[in-house]
Amino acid sequence: MKIEIWSDVVCPWCYVGKRRFEEALSRFDHRDHVEVVWRAFELDPAAAPVRPGPYTERLAGKYHVPVSEAQAMIDHMSEVGRQNGLDLNFGISQPGNTFDAHRLLHLALEQGHQDALKERLFAATFTEGQPISDRDTLVRLAAEVGLDGDEAAAALDSERFGAEVRGDEQRAARLGISAVPFFVVDGKYGVAGAQPADLLVQVLEDAWREAQTTLVEVSGGEAASCDGDACALA
């Protein structure tokens, strides 16, 4: 069963959604038969490499609210993070353009390290305050989870995986995905937002049952057929 998750590495709800999904997957009896693929979604494709100013001021400007209200939003998000085992440190975060991060995630998918890199990028952004648009930072983070640093650097210095990122975003648009995280389970079930683990477990179980539905044989009397490598020709 394939699960595709559209998200961005500068989206705190995506980080919370990853934790809740991991909890759901740990409770799913058939988790060993689940393939997870992270898909690219840029919250702000036009974002600069570095966003100046305190996070509270940027948030206040984005939603046109007072700084005090923005701080309350951050406090709430931080508490939600704690409840899900995350240390979200918005005061030191350095979010910026995430196109290159998504390109590296496609390289990691190719090499079997995608989930590890996704986790590393989230932690670097929200817990460690690392500059997530910085080339050297991205190369180092990729190497930390097992990717070849020289190959990661070469990918970033070229246009490699750019088309794959745009392809993910175009698919999101066709599917009507306008906010993240967004989970697509087996190409049939869509789950929007950082939903509770209980709901995600139910979706996984429903999708699994549907995929495992047995065929019902309809008999219309005897008819010719082949059995193995021998066919009755008469």
C-alpha cells in the first residue's frame, strides 16, 4: 500500500502531522507492507533564501494581526508540538525558500533515505534553527543521513530533480491540494491536515481492507480455460 504525503519542511503542522502519522503507522498491523513517499509542496515558491526579522513579526505581517496575537499563535503551536514530542523553537528558526530542500528529498527517495532526510530537515528548521535554504547546510544534512555529500552538492549545483519537484506540485494542483500536510492513501483516500493518529489508523485500515477484497466468482456453467501450462483444446 502506497502513501504519498505532500508537505513542506518549513510547515510546523507538517512536522506534527509526521509524528501523528508515525504513531498511526506503528499501530497498523500491516505497516511492513506500506510504502511512504514524501511529495514536494512549497508554501511560498517565491520566498527569499532568508526571511529577515523575528518570527512573530513575520507571522503578524502574514496574517495581518497584532504581534501579541501572533505570539499567542506561536505559543499554541509550540504546545501542540510538545504534546507530540517535538521541540519547536520558532525564536531561532531561519525559514526560507525550500525548492532545493525538496530537490534533495527526491535524491534521497532515489537512494532510500527520504524519510530520514525529511526528519532531519524538520529538526534542523524547527529545533536547531539552521538556515534551510543554505546550500552548504543542505549538503551537510544530507550527508548526515547517509547520502553522498559530493552527489548532493552536485545535484544542488545543477537543475537535477527540479522537474520532479514541479511535477509533485502540479499533481497537487490537479488533486485540489492547497494546504499541507495532505495524505493520499493508495491513490483513493485523501486526508487533509495534521489529523489525529486515531483517524489515520482508521483510514489505513479501510484502505487495506478495500485493497484486499477478494474476487467473487460468478459461475455460468462449464467453460474452457487453461490450468497452468496445459490447456484442454477440445
